[in-house]
Amino acid sequence: MEWANETLVTEFVFLSFSSLGGLQRLLFAVFLLVYLFMLGTNAIIVSTIVLDRALHTPMYFFLGVLSCSETCYTFVIVPKMLVDLLAHKKSISFLGCAIQMFSFLFLGCSHSFLLAAMGYDRYVAICDPLRYTLLMGHGVCMGLVAAACACGFIVAQIITSLVFHLPFHSSNQLHHFFCDIFPVLKLASHYSYLSQLVVFVLGVFVLIIPLLLILVSYIRIISAILKIPSSVGRYKTFSTCASHLIVITVHYGCASFIYLRPKSNYSSSQDTLISVFYTILTPLFNPMIYSLRNKEFKSALQRTMTQTSFLVN
């Protein structure tokens, strides 16, 4: 990537937590504990999926990829934020800001398409179970993940190049805790309507299109579930989709609020609060929603721990 930085601005200064004073140390401790817990939980999930052959299915394959994606996503943002909470000067270089924006856009957009792939997996499992193994083979799953990553890379490349080709001549004070799109765009000297339009169109592509695909999948899933004569059977079948529905509601709800609402309603304090939830708390809750409430996963985790302790002893 190449950026034409026709500007005196060589770094950006984060201001989101600067006014909190002594509370910054408390936030550091809280966020550090949350981050470490999230890393540990995702490590347990991925290792269990890899080690237990009973979990070598498309659903758990996607779950493992999702856990890796969320770990990388938080790694792009949280460690820098933790350092800044203890630092007197909370700054990032121009190039470092561009790299951070590209990285979190790539991972976030890939995450959005990955959730759509997981919706398709649930659709095939419930609506066409006899051909599930054929339609969701290993090659298909790898192809869906590769397509999600490719879409994420392309969108991240376009947006990052667009933003950092703009000149930054005036303020370098960023009212946020990481290099998000609109806080950085607000500092550009020539923040044009075209730039906003391109970002909005790409936001629609990343958020609305996958969401529509998920909605189509779930309309067909619900239709299939309603045809099951037993209420117990309907509940058991729908319970396999409940975790996915919760995660997509949080993901698309937060992302749409941040990136698709009119910029006339932009509020740095609101965006900071939503972004903290979206980048720190959501990756903490998602593994617990998907796995730790799942009986099959808990049984696999127990088997893995038993085997591991046996090998250690």
C-alpha cells in the first residue's frame, strides 16, 4: 500500500480517555483482565476443536476460525489501548495509524462475511441434512473462509487507501482510542462528500449484503423448523441456531450504528462507548455464547482435559 501524505501531520494523538485522570489506571486493570480472559477462552476453544475429533465438523471449524479472527482483531486494538491508558502521551505514527486501520477493517469485514458463511452452514444442516456432508465438505468450508478473507482484504485496502491519500494539514487530535474510519476522516483537510459516499457504499456491501444472506437463510430455517411435528424437536433444532442469532444481532447492530448512521448524528462519546463494547466486550462474550453453553463442546472439553492430564501424569 502507498499513501501520499501531503501533510505536516506525522502522528495522531488519542483523546478518548485523556479526561478520565486517575480512572485510567482502573480501566487499565479492568481491560487487561478482560483481554487476558478472552485470550485464554479463545485458546481453550481452538485447542479443544483441534484436539477432539468429534468436533471436526463444519460448524466447529467455523467457530475455530471465528475465535482466531476475534483474537487477532482485539490484538490490533487492545494492547495499544492498554499502553496508552498508562502513557502520558497517547500517540500513534501516521503509518502506524494506517496499518491499524487496515488490520481492523480486514479482520472486521472478514468477520462479517464469516458470520454469513456460518448462517449458510446452519441452513444446510437443518434444511438439507441428507446432503450436508456433500455441500459442506472441507474444500467448501475452506473456500468460504478464503472468500470472506478476500472480501475483507479488498474492502480494507480500498478504504485505507482512500482515507490516507487525503491531506492532513491541521489538527492531529483524534477523539477516539484507535484509528477508526470517521474519527480519522474528520481530521482530513478535504473530507469530501465522495469519500463519505464511498465509505458508506462499502459499509453497505460489508454489513447489509451478508445480513440479507443470513436473513434469507433463517427464513428458510424457521420454515423448516415449523414443519417439525414435535415441540421438543423444534426447540432442539432451533437451539443450534440461537447462539449464532445472538452474535449476529450484536455484531451487525453495533457496526451499523457506527458506520451506517448519518454523519450529522455523529458523536465521538457515543462512538467511543459503542466501540469499547464492540472491540473488547463482544469478543469476550462470543466464545461463551457459542461454546461454553454448548453441551457437545463441554463434553469435548472435558475429554480433552482428561486426556491432557493423563499425558502430563
